[in-house]
Amino acid sequence: MLVNDDVLVENISSGNFDDSRAVLLGSLLTFTQVFYKLRTGREFVISKPEGRESHQITICRALTRAFSLQSLNLLINVPPGHGKSELLVHFVAWTMAHYSDSQFLYISYSHDLACEHTYKIKNIMSLPIYQRLFGIEIAKDTNAKDNFKTTAGGAVKAFGSAGSITGQDGGLPHLDRFSGAVLMDDMHKPDEVYSDVMRNKIKENYLNTIITRRRSALVPFIYIGHRTHEDDLPGNLIQGFDGQSWDKVILPAMDSQNNVLDENKCDREALLKLKHNARHTYWSQYQQNPVASGGGLYRHDDFVQYAIEPEIISTFITVDTAETDKNYNDATVLSFFGLYKMEVFGIKTEVTALAWLDCVEIRIEPKDLENEFSQFYISCMRHKVKPSFVAIEKKSTGTTLSSVLKQVPGMKIIDIARTRASGSKTSRFLEIQPLIAARRVSLPKYAKHTIMCIEHMTKITDNNSHRFDDICDTVYDAIKLALIDNVISTMMPMANNRSTEIARELFSAYNQSIQLKSKRYEASY
């Protein structure tokens, strides 16, 4: 039953503390409504979804079970932006109103974020009305933003999920009542969860450090946050990798009837658009069901297959080279792309897209790479719009190829460097997923490479369970250069037929020299 928070605030303001105290201590949701309004001056709006209970009511009920020690391992998955941290910080202040000696660890993916939540708890408990109602004082010798204590010995301290956790435990020993908790609020940073190193670091820190920080078996562990990856910490907790059984509260943003959890946070149309354009984000963060192992990031229908080639503005080549010819390793891939303006109902728009004009996947020795590239380049030169540049991933064999091709007159080479800033392979593939879902990559319907390319792309997953991703690497580079960074506009194709003919002649001579070198190489053996 919801209490009129305006009436309760008025009763508190008029000094009617006894009745108000009992009501507030009896309901976490009412406590949250009242103190959110006292702290911010704004209403705490309770959602009213069709066909199911308000998520705030559901979460408060689950947290109340943890407070009464009925749920000692509680996992709550809820979409981003739905106020879960607000509920959690009020939970701490509410339980402190019952037992002001409680000890809390508040852990988030960054120390700074955990500090923000800890500081908010302190602000609630520092309100004069809170202190008068519950007789609790903040110790004056704790001014740090990341921790504070009560005069009764209670404490709240903030930590980052990947860092060391020292000087504080969750809860108190030898008590059969609530005495604090270990709180985990979004343990993975979204842009780092696709790094195996960072993901494993957080899981290992949980197993080696966090799990040991509760002072007794009656201290609850509470995880609250949205899913980000199939192999994230909550996913592993659900699977029982820590040997514990978890009570699970899973709240998808939209149910099977398309009823939305909270229209004030994310409406139906926005979610359906997200489902179409950014499926991984939709299924993981909003539906709490990351792409399953073997499930693809890209769908067959994402790729337009045209019978008549669109009007190409510019073309270019992307190259991903391999170290060896072994068939169990990634291959060398050469892809040829054309840039064009998309049409809607026969009307040309300003939205650019890529035509995947050709692609070859070959497993060759490094010594044969130059010759194979020359043959592919010559075939691309037969297109009516000649290649503006060649983009090559900068790794051992690619670096060698790049240095050789830079000597060819008229050929523009772009080196693609994979750095820490460019992110993991998975994060790169996720970056282009919305653009592919928007059908901005097309292929010729009857070309021999089309089936191969689409089959490869539909096997790419968010958790690296796919075997090969060499073709997808060339697609990422093409989309990044042409549709994200807009490099194409600065790379104009050759101006006239004569310059094209000169380039063809120069490259023909270059190709002959490669063949001669290859014959000399073979003769030496």
C-alpha cells in the first residue's frame, strides 16, 4: 500500500514524529518517496506498467527480504536509467535508521561512481529531519567523500570493482539481526566489459577478495545492475560460479506483450527502435538476456542484396593480412567497397551506405601476399570508379605489404593501427552493429562472394565464440573509415580516364616485377 508522501512530509514538518517514524521504518518504498522529496524537492514517481507490478515495488520488496535476512544472496537485474541506485542508497539510509551500527561496502565499476552513491547516502543521513526522527548522527571526524561513520560505529565505504578492498568489512559478527551488507552496483563499465582482461579481473577480484569481506554468514550480498555481456559477473553468479545460490529478480524493460516496465524511463517506440538498430544493447542491458553463445550480432536480413548496382561515388580497398597459410588460423582477406547515397522510394537521400563490391579470403604464405594483392587490385581497377585508397591493418605482414605498396606511383595507402584506444575486437564489432542493422551495407545479389560474406558475418558473436573474424575485420575498417570517420570525403578518385590509364600501366609494370621476384624466390629453392 502506497502512502501519500505529501501528507507524511507535512506531518514530519509539523513535528508529528512518532507516527511518522513508525510508517517510515515499516516501508522502504515510503521511506524512499519521502526522503527523495526532502532531499531533491522532486516527486519520486512510482511506475505503473501494464500487466505487471511496478519495478520500484518489486525491488523494494526484494531488498526488504535481504534486510530481514530471508535473502542472503540477492541478484537484481534491471534496465539502465530505472532508478536502481536511488533505491539502493535509500536502502542503506533506511537500514541505518533501524540499526545505526551497520557496516556497508558499496562497490561499483569505478571508485568515483561508488563515491557518488556513498556521498548521497551521507547527505540523506545528514538531513536534520532524518537525524531528529531516528536519533542518528554522522561522526564529525569522517569528511572523506568515499566513506563515513556514525557515532554508533556504523560505516559506509566506497570501492571500485577492480581495485583492492581493504580496511572495511560488510556487516558485524555474532549477530542474528541485520548488521550491514556487501553491495555491488553495476560492477562492469560498459565500454570495458568486452575486454577479456577487464572482465576476468573483476570476476577474479570478486572470487579472491569481495566474497571474503562479509563478517558472518548472516550478512547479505546484494548485486543490482543491468546485464552487459554473457560472461559478465551477474551472468556467472546466475550460473553459480561462486558456489552460492542466488535469489534472482530479473526485470526486462519490455515483456512478451510489449508492455514497458516504465514509460517514464523508456517508451515502447524507443525500445522497439533500439531492438531493431542496436540488438545487443537491447537484449543485454534492457532485456537482461545477452546474446547467447553462438548467437550472431548481425542478421542475414541486415544485408541488402541488389540486382542493379547503386550509383557509386567512390571506392576503396580494406586489407586484413594473416601470418600463415594454415587453415586453422584467420585468413588474409581483401575487400573492395563502394560508397553511395541511399534511396528511399526512388529518391536519393544524403545518407551514405557501402556496397561490398568484392571480397576474397585466401590462406597463403607471406611471400605470396604481394602477388595476390596485385591480382585483386587489378580486378578492382576494372570498376568504373577506381579505388581511391587501400587501408591495411598495421601488423607484421600488413606492415610489409604497406611499405611495398607505398612505392607504387599514384597509390594511396592508409595504415590501420589497432591500439588500446581503438578497443577490443568485440567492442569494435559492436560499434558497427547499429549501422549494419540499419541496412547500410549491401552486396551484389549474384556475386560469388556474397554468400560467403553474409554467412561469415552472421556467425560473429559478442563473446568471441565464433571461430574466424577476418572478413568482419575488413568490414569494420570500411564502416569506420567511410560511415563513422568520413575519411572518404577527403579521398577523391582519379580525375579522368587518362590518369586511370596511367595508373593501370604503372601497376601492370609493378605486377610483372612481383612475378619475376616470385620466380627468382622459387628458383633459389
